[in-house]
Amino acid sequence: MGYTMAEKILMKNTGLSHLAPGDLIMTRPDMCMVHDIYTPFVVQKLDEMKFRRLADPEKAVIFLDHLCPTNQATGAPRHYHKGHELSDRFGIRKLHAGEGISHTLMHEYRYALPGTVVVATDSHTPTYGGGGCFCTGIGYTEMAATLGSGEMWMKVPEAIRITVEGELPAGVYAKDIVLQVLKDLRSDGGTYKSLEYVGSTIDALDMSGRYTIANMSLEAGCKTALFAADQKTADYFDLPLEKISWIHPDPDAHYIRELYYRAEELVPYLSCPQGVDNVHSIEEVQGTPLNEVYIGSCTNGSLEDMAVAARILQGHHVAPYLKLIIIPASIGIYRQCMRLGYIRAFVEAGAMVAHPCCGLCCGQPYGLMSDGEVVLGTNNRNFIGRMGTTKSLIYLSSPATAAASALTGVITDPRTVTADWYCKEESSWSIKLL
């Protein structure tokens, strides 16, 4: 019997010659990430466990992204200061404040490499699986123990194989693929599973598309989400292909479930209130009036996503009375957006462009919705009250659907406005820090 991608990476990490789903193994994570929301609690737990030093400070990184900038005078600043305390007290040299969203920066800074094991204090840590990294979110108590000991117990997950074959139609994107998967798996269908994506459509995706799918796979409850390493992966990380080509599922690997899709049959989808797995086709919800559109987040804040939005918005103006907020996911992406003219296109279209951070996705620090208001976002969650009051409504979509809808003021099929603008050359950018 062959092995899944998750099993192969875990065997490499542990040195085991064999393992199987359900096995309890001792891993040694290659990188541990803490973001600002959890820095006070990690410091507290390290003290309670009486750790005076970390097992390896070079395997730790801190990001200040959720509460940076802060939106309140009390409470939030504490998280910022505790991040610096965590860095200073324990010798963590990798600290990034105000440079963008942690999940995006993890692969931009090459902290989450193909074939490695990475843990982080955030549920959307499976993002890094787009680059062939076994990655999962953990709580702050477990993070403190892992930072102090250098080790972490883990149960080997069962796996679900998701195959997508064919060529995506115009106006259909990686976000639409994962929304279709969530529609079928539901919010608990992937609980503690490794979701492993294969097929010609998956192979054709750029790295940002793979990261989008891996990021949102968490909404099915997965332990991790993984993509095979290929030449695109090697080029993105400046690695020789032969070094990472082993990151792929064996032909006889065991999967507890398999899903199969033809790309040509996919359409633009939206996650509708009030749950991420409440997915409907664009035909079912188009025409719904909107008060605000948000383009950004660790799910869809890449340069490729900004290019999609810019080409739709350029030369047009957002609908009257509609607020459009755009937040590139990192300072590197922001700089490239300036160089390519995207920021100008956004501003001239009437958008409010903010500095790289988690922003509206987690209810910080601006753009929150009031009772009865409706927002369409490109982020990953539409839980009740996540982006405003409990009586506001949240829809989720691809950047193309979001940008098209910003122009009309209602949920709009991007295929009606994106027939001839898509530029594959510009969508192939691989972000590196400038």
C-alpha cells in the first residue's frame, strides 16, 4: 500500500519508515508561528510551564497582523507589546509588524517550505499546503509546549482525494473550486482529514490559486490540505524540482473518500449567510443588493487577485452608496500593485485602499457592517457577527465576482464583464519581497 502526501511528509519529519492513519507520532515542527492575538497567552503559558528558553528560537516566527493597526485604545495594544516581549525574552529574531497577513508572509518569507511540518496559532494554517507543506493550526497552550520542547504529538490523519480535471471556464477561479468542495463536504466533512488535491485543473493553477484552495479547505474542518510539488512549486521557492518531487500521492495510496469534478461544469459560486458551507451558484443569488464589497484577506489578497480586481474596475466607478475596501495581503504585494498601476485603478474607481493587514475579515480595524447591511467579501468566513453586528449579512466569493458586484451594487455574474480582460502573463507573478 502506498502513502498519501500527508503520510509521506510526516514520515520524513519523524524518520519513521511506516505509519498509518490513527497512529500517534511525535513530530518536530520545522517552524512555529504565533500571531498577535495569541502572543499574551503564549507568554503566559511559557511562564506557567516554566520554560526559560525555547528549544530552537530560529524555528519560531511572530506576526503582528490581526490587531495592527489597533482599533481600540484598551486591550488591543497589549497584544502588540506582548509580541515584542515574546521576541525579546526568548530570542525570537523573526518578528514582523505591519508587513501584512501572517499566512501570506509565511510563504513569501519562505518560512513554510515544501515537505516541512509547520504549526501556527491560527485555524487557517492549512494555507501553506498549497506549497506542499504539512501545516495545521494549534492552540496557544500547545504552541507554548511545542516552542519549549521542540516536539508535538500528532495523530496521522485519514485523507480525502479531490480530483479536478479540465480547463476552468472564463470567470471561474480557484475560489469557486473550493466553494464547490465545501458545498459537497459541508463544514464537518473533512474533520481531522488531509484534503489532497490532484488533477489537470489543479496542476494548471498558479501558486496563489493553490494557496486560496488550501486556505479555505479549513472550512470543511481539515487537519491539513495538500498539493503535489511540481515545477511551479520549485520555481516559486527557487528549489530544484528533484529536491521536492517526492511530494505527491502514491498511485495506490488509501483515501477514505474521493471527490471528482469536471472544471468545465463549474460556475461562479457564493457562500451565503450564515455559514460557509451554505453555497449557491451565482444564478441563484445574483441581483442581491449590497452595501459593501471587501477584496483582500489571506484567502484572496494575492497579486493575482489584485490583478483580477484591477482589470474589472479600471476605467469604471463603484456603484453609488456602495463602499469598496481593498487590502493587498502583504507589503510586497502592495508595492507591486503600485508599480503595475493597480492601486491607481482602485482609487480612481472609488475604492478605499488600506495598508496590508487582516482588516475586515476578522472584524478589524475598519469597514464593519451595521444591522441590516450586506457585505460581499473575498475572505474565508461568514459567521454571524464576524464582520459587524449579528444582524448584518455576509456573502463570500471570488475577487472577480466581488469586483463585478462593486460596479453594479448587486451580486453580479463576473462572466458578464470579464470576457476579454484576463491576462495569463500578469497572473503568473511569483511574489518575492522587494
